[in-house]
Amino acid sequence: MKLHQFHMSGNCYKVRLAAHHLGRKLTLVDVDMMGGETRRAAFLAKNPNGRVPTLELDNGNTLPESNAILFYLAEGTPLMPEAHLDRARVMQWMFFEQYSHEPYIAVARFWLAYAPKDQLETRRHLIPEWHAKGNAALGVMETHLASHDWFGGPRFSIGDIALYAYTHCAGDGGFDLTRFPRVSDWLKRVAALPRHLSMETRIG
């Protein structure tokens, strides 16, 4: 399988991390997202929405959207719980990640750590909102972790992978994770698992 990706994207990292846990080999195809490659015809033929990650299967089919890719990879594996309610809980946290978490924590990280400074100036007024809503999402996670070790069942799952990807680097976006000690402990649990893969590591 080929993963069309921007390496420091948390959404792309999710897929690499899940695949590494499962022992699934990926060929990494770096896409010049900042240079507009995702808006060119060759890429749009694979994903008309013009975004990474996009997974290209051996038969030529393509699958975009990071959490859909996680679900595809995890089906029938230990990263997807068997119990009906636990599977639904995994999906609950993956929807939460995309709706309440990623739009603020990932966006703040992109603009504060990666975007050209002149472009950041046009959005600087949005930083307080990103931080307020991102901290609210981290607070929801902190509350959950008061009585659970993982997100979406009794074991590590793709629910955890979906949330780990941008939470572990939230400091890049100006978030203070010391305010959330249970979240910080959970991050350490994830990083201590066998077959953990750091965001920076270039293993497909």
C-alpha cells in the first residue's frame, strides 16, 4: 500500500502509527502540500478533496480521510474492539477528535509552527479561540481519563491513535499539557507500548 502524505501532519502520522502497530508495510509518498501539489490534477484523481493522507491500495483503489483509513486498517485486529459498545465508543472518540479536537489543536499547531509568519498575522486574532476550544477538548479527555485508561474500550485502540497524533505535539500550538496530568500520563502509556513509532521516524 502507498500512503500519500505530508510527514509532519498528525493525520498522516495516525496512519503510519496504526500500520506500524499492525506490522503493515506502507510505501510513503511525500506530497508537497505547501507547494500546492494536492490541488493538481494527478493528486485530485486520487482524492478529489485534495487532502492528505490518502491511502492507495494494491488494487489501485484509494481511500482518503485519516480516521476512515484507521478503521480500514484496524478492522479484525486488536486495534478494533470486538464488543459492540466498545466499537461504538471508539467511533465516538474518533468523531470527537475530528469535530472538537483537531480543528483547534491541529490548526493552532499548523499556524504557529509551520505557516509563514506573514500569513499567521492575518489569523492571529483567532489564536484565543483555538486555545479556548482546544483546552476544552483536552479537558474532556482529562475527565474521561479519571476513570479509564484508554479511549474506546479496555485496551489501546485506534481511538487512542486518533487522539494521540495531535495531542502529543499540542505544545507546538501553544497548549500547556502540564494543566492536564491524566492526559500527560496517557501520552506516556501510548509512547511506552511495543511497536510505538514517533512522528519523526520515517518508517512506512
